[in-house]
Amino acid sequence: MNKIIQIAFILLFSFSIQAQDKKAKDLLDQVTSKVKSYDNIVIDFKYSLNNSKENINQDSKGNVTLKNNQYVLNFMGITKIFDGKKTYTIVPEDEEITISSFNEKDDNAITPSKMLTFFNSGYRYTMADLQNIKGRKIQYIKLLPTNARDQRKEILLGIDVQTKHIYNLIEVGKKGTKTTLTVNSFKTNQPLSKNQFTFAESKYPNYYINKLD
């Protein structure tokens, strides 16, 4: 009898996990569909890095404008422009610009546009806590990297239940480092300049330009 109870419990537990995974996948699919429905997205965000063992606490703010796979990212005093073919990294402090081509075959190449849909491959996921944050219902999904060499222990992705937009992303490293990216403002279908994603060398007359290829 005990054996039958154990088998029944295992089956019930397995079914529960599968159902939970399906709920998580359905929610992630809704987030992906919502992101792809917009002509462009403008995000202001806060980035925090913490490691209590190393006594590290860093906070930074940034913003990114996205349209298809093009983007302009401003973060930690550096501007990155991707026009669909080349990436331009502008560092005012050093008066230097690095230009490199994007390799479409490189699956590991992470772009800001991928950050909104990165979860579609390479992870196992389950539903986590539902939290009320400043009057908003935020459903967390726990993502576990399937690559054993990944230095991240887990990722918690917070999704606004009403808008299906990403609210925040919490990465926990295997060595105790915790990074949190929180979306402060998520605007869509904004009026953008036709030159929004175009690099103009004439704006940087005294900069050293480093062409990697």
C-alpha cells in the first residue's frame, strides 16, 4: 500500500510541475508576443549589482531605445548604437569610438532587443511568487540555465500581470553576486527621428575611431 501511495504521490507531483511549467511558458509567450507587437520601445531602467561577501554595492541608471533589432543604449556613461549591421561604442571619457560588425551566426551575441525575449531558449522555468509591488501584481518566473557552465545559479523574471511587460530581472550568480535590472519606464510606439539609429562620425571630430574589422 505504501508503494502505491508513493507512486501516486510522484505522479501527482510530476503532473503539478508540468502544469506549472505550462503556466510559466504561456506567460512568457504572452510577453514575447507583446514585445513583437510594438513598432518601437523606449525603456528607462535601474541596474544594481550586489555581493555581500565582496562588499560590493553598485547602482546605475540607463535607457535604451529599440526598433526591430536596432537600438541605442546609454549606460554608465557609454553610448552603444546598433544600426542593424554594425555596433558603434562611444566612450566620451576616453574620446574613443569602437566600430564592429555584428555576427548573426553568433548565438551568444546578446543585444538589448534579445534581453526582452532571451528566455525563449536555454532555460528550464517554473512559476514562482506572485507579489504586490506598489499596487501592481508582479508574477515571478524562475529560470534555471540548462548549460552547466553558466555562471548564473538562477534568474527571477518579474512580469506585470496586467500589461505583460517585464518589470524586473534578478540574476543570482553561483559565487553570490546578485544583479537586478528594474524597468522604471516602459514606453511604446514613440515618435523617433529617422536618424535615430544612424551613427554620424561628424559629431565626434576629435575622437579616436577603432575599427575592429
